[in-house]
Amino acid sequence: MAQFQEVTQKSMQHPKPKGLDLQYGTAGFRDNAQHLDHIMFRMGLLATLRSKKTKATIGVMVTASHNPEEDNGVKLIDPMGEMVTPAWEVYATQLANAEEEDLLTALKDIIEREGINLAEEANVFVGKDTRSSSASLSQAVLDGVSALGGHSKDYGLVTTPQLHYMVCCQNTQGRYGEATVEGYYNKLSQAFLQLTSDVPNRTDDQKHLVVDGANGIGALKIREMEGHIKKGLQISLFNDGTGGKLNYQCGADFVKVQQKAPADIKMNVGERCCSFDGDADRIVYYYSDTEGRFHLLDGDKIATLISTFLKELLTQAGLNLKIAVVQTAYANGSSTHYLEDTMKVIVRCTKTGVKHLHHAAQEFDIGVYFEANGHGTVLFSKAAEEKIQQLVDSSSSDERRSAAILLHNTVNLINQTVGDAISDMLIIEAILAIKGMTVQQWDAIYTDLPNRQLKVKVSDRRVIDTTDAERRTVSPAGLQGAIDSLVKKYRKARSFVRPSGTEDVVRVYAEAETQESADALANEVSLAVYRLAGGVGDEPKLLQ
């Protein structure tokens, strides 16, 4: 077939290095940018097949998120703006790793398995982040799309969540919004300004927020959006990409892991600050107290703030909707206790990885999900949105209808397709304004239990098998018993271990009443992992 000839010819311009094998993981493909040209071309092919199969527009985002600048990566986006379905992750790996002479066989295998009609139209949206390698790599994606006769739209420089948003808008015929960057700004800014319009006498200080753009795409997009939201939010932007290096000593991942402010930000006491990651799908907040101590408000704190706000509005509106917070085992125990015991909110725990949280959140009328790293969003069921809209349109009592209007604007402000730093920042700012809360008052809702994360090198991470959303180990024999015994030594203690998804290390998490106890527990559990799971190198010492 002529299409396959075109694939063969164009593939020669994007040859695969012999023997290079990469896996499509939770965050798609990630590696040094030099290794990715053939991957990008082939993901263009795969996205075209996915579009033909679903009869919908598919997205391809070229980014490596919080990785160093020399890396790059690619993620596929399914029709409703969600991450690509797991079966197609397998196809992605299969296609990426096929040697040059086997590419057509791998391609035909997918076509046959999925019963794809090649005559079907295909549409693919492509976006990229600000890395120097992104231009040529996104071109390789476009080459892949055209090789199979697909139509493409190149959005150029966009955040990952913006591309997810565009795909959803396109496939809902504009019901979710307009599939343009300007449409995204308009929808979010109008919802934000309406949410905050009735808040009396906010001072410039209360409207002020310091934003660390991680020297990435989020900084560019905040600059573009500033004019839309300046009535309600005044932003001081640092690490805006004009001088510093992407993700270097800045960004959400740096702040979360290092537990300190980015290098180039001078924080005033009590000032609200937040950091995006490289592709603007994660956000964390922080501030410095009068004694110079750093306070981090991570995904757990964000989920608690948002779910508390939504639950109060549901009560005021008299709407009987089931709200739940979805967490992973990494969520701080204090947040779980507060949500379950004080707020009486359902808490569901899933395996690590946003796709698992997103899926679990879809089971509720309103599902709030955040990983501790600051990646998360809120999902509203169709039924929930309709009930809220009915109350907005009704002639109900003032209090009920006012709460419904706030809920309606909140729905419009949230990017339900994926975690979105810009959208999450605006909903947090709106909630703090509406409730008249300072960042310190938000932080004081509950106090995090001290915790420590370590990793242990092992010869084969597959010896660790887990159950109960990764909170307990099944193998190797004796490890869970050892962890249970160690946990009993400390007050308010908890610990779990899980294999890394990408390297031969076992990740260890421990929390306890004091930092000394958390550190000691993490160290002892690491030692148990080293001895029972085939540790490599010297026995573990506490890593700072």
C-alpha cells in the first residue's frame, strides 16, 4: 500500500538506534533527547492509528516535565483529554522498540488487532514545551502523522494541560470550551473573576502571589494570561525562562524534594509563593515564617483545601452528592485522618500514578485527586454538573442558589482533563479569597506528620511485590513482617516500600510522631529491604 511505502521512506529520516529499548511508563517515554527522534516519529504513527480507531482527535505532547533540560519525552492524550488507555501503552512500547526492518510488521499487527480501517480520517493535535530539542522532535511527530495520511494541528508552545484541554474541547464539539489557547484563558479567567467578584475589600497584599515558573512553558503562559486575571490576582513571576535553566534549582519537584525555596526567590515573611513544574501540570505552595522556617503546602494540603471548600458548598446548596478524595500511599497520614475523621469525607487509596487516581476519582459524583507532588485535579460527574446547573437556573432560596453559582464557577475553573498548575493555582487563590484565609491559616488546618523517603539499590526490583494499593508487600518472604515489627517501635508510625517503575531501586517511605523517629524508621526499613530483597553495594545509611 502507498501509505506503508510512505511510512518506510519517512522512517529512514528518523532511524532507530540498534538495540535501544525504552518503555512507555506513567509519564510516557522519557530519555535524553538524542535518543528520541525515532520514538517521536512512531508516536505520530500510533496517534494516527488511535485517531482512526476512536474516530476522534488524539493529542501528542512533547515534554519531559520536571526532568533536566537535556531530556525530552512524549505523552499521548485520549479523546476526553485523559491519558492514553493502558492497552495502547503496550502498543506504544511495541512500536517504539521494533527494529527498523520490523516496523511495518509491528504497525500491521496493531491495525489487525484493533480492526482499524485505514480509510478512516485521522486528526492529531501536537504541542511542545520550551526545551531546545522540542522543535525537531515535534516535527518528527508531525512526520509520523502525515506518513499515515493523518491531519495534524501544531499548537506549538503550550503547557501539557492546555493540550489535554484542547483535545477535550475538540471532541466535545466545543461543549467543554473553545479549542484555542485564548479560549482556555477566557474560560478560566472569567470563572476566576466571577468566583472572587463578591469578596469585599481585598488588599493588594491579599491579591499578591509569587510564582516560580521553573524556567519553563508555564512561565510563558502565565505572562500571556496575566492581563486576563490582574483584577483578582497580582503575580510576581520568577524563573520566567529569560535567564535560568529549565528545572535547575527551581520548580515544583525541586521545592518538594529539597523542602526549600527555589534559588532565585527572595521570600518575604508570610508571603504566598508557588512553584510549577517544567510542563505546568504540578503545583506546590510554600511560605517562610517569622523565624525563617520553610513551610511546604503540597498536594495533600491542596486536596484538603479544595475538598473542604466543595463539601461546605454542597451543604449550603442542599445537594446530596458523593464527594471523595483519592490519595496514594505517599499521602501524609495527618491529611487522611483530617479528611476522614473531621471532614467526614470518603478517602480512597490507589497505586502511585496519576492514571490510577484519575480512574478512581471517576467513581464518585465529585472526585478530588492529588498526588503529594502537587499533580491533581477535580472530576465532576455529568449528573453532578446537571444538578448544580439546575439549581443555578432555579428560583431557589438565595443561599442555596448562591452556593450553586459558586460551585458552577468552580466547575468552569477546574481543568478536569488532567492536573493543571495554572487552573489549580486559580482555584486555590479563589478559595483563600472567598474564605478570607491566609496561607498560614490554610497550613494550620492540620499538621503534617514528619516523614522521610529513601531508596535502596537492589539487583532486581521485581523481587518486591505489593498489594493493598502498594501499602503492603507480598514478597520477598518476611519483609512485611519485619516492617510491621519496626513500625510498632514508634508512635503514630507508618511505613511502606514499593519498587521503582523505572530503575532497580526500592522506594522506602516512613512517617512518625517526630522527625528523629521517622528518620530512624526509614533507615531500619531500608536495612530490612537491603537484607531481604537483594541489596546492592554498601548497607544503606540515612540519605538527606
